[in-house]
Amino acid sequence: MIKSSESPVTTPVDVEEIPIQDFQVIEFYVGNAKQAAYFYNKLFGFDILAYRGPETGFRETCSYVLRQNQIQFVLTSALSPDHPIEKQVQRHGDGVKDIGFLVQDAVKCYETAIQRGATSIQPPRTLEDEGGKIQKATVATYGETTHTFVQREGYHGVFEPGYIAHHLPGNSIGLQRVDHIVGNVEKGCMDDWVRFYETIFGFYVLRHYDEKDISTQYSALVSKVMANRSGTIKMPLNEPAQGLKKSQIQEYLDFYKSAGVQHIAISTQDIIATVKALRKNGVELMSVPKTYYTDIAERIGSIAEPLAELSELGILIDRDEGGYLLQIFTQPLQDRPTFFFEIIQRQGAEGFGKGNFKALFEAIERDQARRGNLS
């Protein structure tokens, strides 16, 4: 068994990697896309960029496109209680449905994935208007989550065919790009999904954290970070491990009703300014005891940011062989204790805050206990 490491972990699977350039767009299924769009616009500073709905010929759904720097979200809701999107929202609550990958050849990526055993959700299709054309194709992954290969071919329209401009500027809080996307899967299933990403996408295990790395007095989890070779795609997978009480992963699974995306980590170049803006906007953030910062300088070493300000804002600090990172986590963004954001600033570090795991998960357990979901 591969043991936990903050150094890269090689994988024996020799599979040619599906060439993915970056995260392209993440689509959420939500109960009310208009309200959700304003939520992310006002609290997180996203521009509302484009709209699709009955006015544009789509009679069954509404979608809003949000953007901040390199981050793109689509929020989609159904207009009928019998629509499959509405049924999915009823089962899971608001959450991530699709993780879109930017590629140069969507058809080839899709065909390669299918030949290797992926399940097709939607075969290649071409969307075209006066702005050009986009090719897309979709395969299944854990739970009801999907992956879409997106080939833009120089498309210069507002977003993609079928959308019209619907611009509402946001007050940017400095969010830059998607750093990584974390999925929670059922106990005993993580290695199956590791093999899925190894054998179908050609990804490898960048990091492995076992229950000794990620545990508290009461609960534990296991995590493996899947990545492509260029480092543009990093997708940790978590599963619950045996503990005295229910882990945060199991709480997610209980409320989401299946495997799914637990959180999206978004990078910023100035986490202090970003967190100040989040707090000013009313975003609820996870907190750690002030004792976390006792002797932090001795544990972490020299950093550029003022420790007193980091402590006041509740920002966590960790260091690995490449440098250090700063991170903070929001509370769940809907009533169900499921999806949340991580805000991260990397100063050379390539890890995921291993030194913060205990403090973070103890904070999550305190919130679980308040919800009555820890036992």
C-alpha cells in the first residue's frame, strides 16, 4: 500500500493521457438559477455574463453564466417539477453536475474515453451560431456527476450558442482560477474511481493521505489526489474511514444521497484582501481556535503575510517542500451540509494543506455537532 506523502506519488498504470488543457466550466444544478446567480454575484463578486431560457428558445430550463477571471460557472434550473434536472435537485440539493474540460479535440477525447470503458452521457454534438462553433461530448463519473469535453474552435460569441448577453457586473474579490475540485465517494469505492481516472483519463496519483494523516479524536477519512501530468487538473477523491463517530465525508454522502463534488478550491493572489471582502459581503467562513496560531511562526517559518492579520481573519497556513500556502473554507453554501468553497493562495507549495487537516476537520466536527450529525 502506498503511504501518505507530500511528495509526488507515481502510478504503475501506463496509459496515454487524454490531453486536457484546463478546467473550462463547472455547471451546477440548482433550484432557482436566477436567485443563485445573484447570490454568487453579490457575495463572491462574479459577473453575470449570459443567459439561456424561454426567451432564447429553451422552454424547459434556465441557465446563467458567471465569470471571474479564469473561473466560469453555469447555474441551471428546471421550469417543470417533472424535468430530470428538478428531480436531481430534489434528490441532491443544489450542487455540481458537470465538470467541463477544455480540449483541442472533443470527439477524439470522448472516443478514447468510451473505448477505455467510460459510460456515455451525451455523444459529440456541434453547437453553432454567428460566433462560431463549439463541440462537446459528455461521459459519466462518480455519483451523478459528469465530465464534458469542450472544444471551442475559436468561438467568439458571448458564451456558447443558445446564450444571449445578460451582463451584471460583480465586485471582484480577486478570485483567479479553479485550483482543484474535490469529490466524495462511498466507503470502499475510492480505489475504483482512482482506477477510473488512471485507466480512462491517464491521470496519476499526485498525493495519498491515509486515515493517520486525516483524522481527529472522532473521525477519519482517506484521500487520493488525481492529476494530469501538466498539473492543470487536480481532483482529490475522498472516502470515509472508520472512526468513533460520523466523518464529514459520511455526513456529505448522507445529505447529498450519493457521491458528488464536495468543494471547489479557488485560487487568489491576495487571500487577505479576498477574505476581507468575503466577510464584508456576509459569507460565512469556517473558524479555528486561536490556539492554532500558537507557535505558528516556529512551525511554518518565515512568510510574507502578517501573522496577526492571518490570525484575525482565521486563515490557515501550511508549508511543504516547495513553499507555503494559505487557505480558508466557507461554510456549506446551501441548507444541506454539502457543497462549499475553499479559497487558496499558493506561495510555491504544491500540496493541499496536510498540516492543517486536523485543525480543519475539528472545525468541521464542531459544525457537525451543532447540526446533530456527528454521532
